[in-house]
Amino acid sequence: MAVEEIEVSPDLTFKEEPIQIIDRDVKELRRKSVPLVKVLWRNHKVDEATWEPEEVMQRQYPQLFESVLWEKQLYAELRKCELWLREVAFLVHVISTKGIRVDPKKVEAILDWKSSRTMSEVRSFLGLASYYHHFVEGFLSITTLLMNFLENNSAFEWTDERQKSFEKLKSVLTEAPILTL
């Protein structure tokens, strides 16, 4: 929105009232959507929160980011940095403003996992599952039967109880509420 000059005639009357200009500009703004970002400015131990247009912050943020890094003697390759992301895949997790969850590709892999035919397949599945143990309440009690099965050096025998334990572990690992810390 361009800044307009208000003309005042020699007898100190306005050619167009300032209120009319503001009213016209407000009507223009009503038709537009301007995404705002709440910014907390910390300056000399005084915190001040303001609302800034997102596009302005996206232009200013890299310089602010770089100056803070420089001030703290930290270094980053800014051309490799991605700023203003709402969601990031990191290792096997997806981190977003809503929290941390398991990568959907991993959930899909768990759902597609077939019943084990060998000890090494059981070990492999338990390895994947145990990586996500912090997402599952009662993980140890669910996996005890399968873990004990691996400790025995007996012949491979896949029983109904082990199948139920396997299916229970699969369902618990893929349920959405469990996947949020």
C-alpha cells in the first residue's frame, strides 16, 4: 500500500480528509489476506511482541539468523539451511509444530511386514520395533514373548501366541495416538 501525501490548502483545509484516506485503505485491506507472524523481539532485557507480515520476516530472517549465529560464534552454511518449514523429516521421525511422530513410510513398512519365517526375520522386526519403544506404552510386556523366543536356541516354531504378540506389536506401533510424545 503506497503512502499518500495529504494536501493542505492555504486556509488549512484538507482537499481529502485523512479519515477518508484511511477508510479507503482499510476497505482495500479487507479484500486481502496478509499472513502475520508473531515476533518476539528481545532487546536490552526488554521483550516486545509484534505482529509482522510473513513475507517481511522471510526476507529479514536470514540476516537476523546469521547475525545471531555470528554473535554466538556459531557457523552455518546458509545456502544449505531451510528456513520457515512447518514440518521436517529428521532421521526416521517427522518433527512439526504439532509434535514428533514416526515417519509415515516406516509405519507403512511395519503394516506391510509379513509373519516371520526365520529367527533373523524376528530379530529384524524387533530391531525396527525397539527403535520406536519410547512411543509405545508397555513395550516390554508386549515384546516379552518374542524376546524370550530369540533367547532360546531351540528350533524355530512360530506359534499362535507368538503370532498374536507380533500382530499386537504391529497394531500398537501404527496407532496414531501412540506416535506423539
